[in-house]
Amino acid sequence: MTYTLWQLLRDAWAELGQLQVGEATGGSAATLVDSKLIDTGRDDDWKDGTVIILEADGESPEGEFGRVSSYVDSTGTLSFPAMTAAVASGDLYGLVSGIYALHPMIQLVNLALRSLGDILNVDTTTLDTATGKTEYAAAAAWKRRPPRQVDIQGNLDDADDNRWVRVQDWCFVPAAAGNTGLIVLRQQPEGGRDIRVWYESIHPRVSAYNDVIHESIHPALAAAAVVEKALVWQTSRLDGHSEFLLDRLNEARSELNRQKMLHPIWKGRRTSRGLGLGRE
């Protein structure tokens, strides 16, 4: 099942004790009304917090979120940037205070995902073999580490039966920052075939509510990483003066280590490239 940014934020906010769940009694694309909020506080109590739509019968705006721009206590109305559809009566929503605000949390999500290490990717579209050619410009994404594996398409007649052939003798030639490196093959391949490159890279940036978290990262691991980064951030903002936050941070680090052991990120198996040109 696909795990997306909004679900990761939901889980992290819940673990941090920041997610207040309610049921909308009405609204529009840019407002949410909950009669149970009436006279529970003061105007703008929730300003700079976050609204996230948790359930809307699988339809828009489920999963969408926005920063609260204003709150009217007498009507229980929250306002935010317009979503793609109106909030309806019966939609479940989450409400988060400005302590762990939306935009800092998105930055912390990206920091947490990168901190988990590189993920394994496969590129079958960038390169094609050419007759009489052994040197191929590598994509910039492959430069973080030398590619893990190179395959050449063995069958051109069936898109569902490529019969990839692993290349044993090849090497990667790095280049200066901003320039592409080279994949150099020892033998000249037949032209007109796809080249499949296995490579490791950092997690792509996520920002939209439906951006997907890479499937090699277990949801529990992703959430634990975000919680740990959020508590580091909050503790730093308070100059480490909160004993409660320090205790929570130690617990979060223990949980993150536990999730890393339970759900390590799959990196595949490294294989030998032979003793020829491809030997580093």
C-alpha cells in the first residue's frame, strides 16, 4: 500500500501527541466548521496551526492539509488556503497547533528521510546502446555513488520479456561537480538496446500531500525518523532546557534504532563485476 507525505505527517504528529481529531459539521474548500469547537477557546487560538483531512470517503480533499490562517471561536470555523474540494459534514480531520507547524515539519520529513541513508533505484530510460560506442554519459543522480549494477536489454521483441543481461566488465568514471560522469563498457554492445542502471541516491524531496514515500522505507521506520528529528528541532529551539523533551528525545532515539533493526532498508545484493575494466 502506498504511503504518502500526509500519512507520514499524520503518524508523526500523533506520536508527538499533537494530533487532535475531530469531525467536521460543514465547510468549504477554504474553511472547516466543527460545532464542537464553539466556545472552547479564543479567536485565532489555532492560527498558524495545521488542518489535515483524515477521511473523506476516499475522495478529495482526503489527505490534503493547510496552514490555519484564522480561527473564529464563536462559529468553530477554521480558515486555510483552498483545497481541491470542499470539506463536507462528517469528514474526519486532524488539527495540530503551531508548536510543530506544517512547513517546518515538511522540512524535517525530508531531513529524516535523507538521514535514513541512500535508497536503491533503477533507471531504464536514460541510456541506450549505440553501435561502436563503449562510453556513455551517466545521469547526475548516479554520481552520489558508483552505480551498483549495469544490465543490457537482451530481447527487443517483447516489452514484458526483456531478458536483461548483466554486464560484468565496466567501470564508472567520475566527473567534476555539475558535470556528468561516464559508464565505460569493456565490450561494444549491439546498438539500439536499453541500458538498465542500478544506483543508490538520497530520497527525493517530498512536499505535496500525495508525494509518495519510497516503498523500501517501512512506514514505522519513516515515522520514527521524523519524530526523532522533530524532537531534536524542538529541543534545540528551547536550548535543551526542557527535561520532558530530553526524555522524549531519548525515547525517540531508542525507538528509531529499534525500527532500523526491525525494518532495514533493502539495498539488494552487491555482485562482482569481474576482473577486467570494471574492477575498481
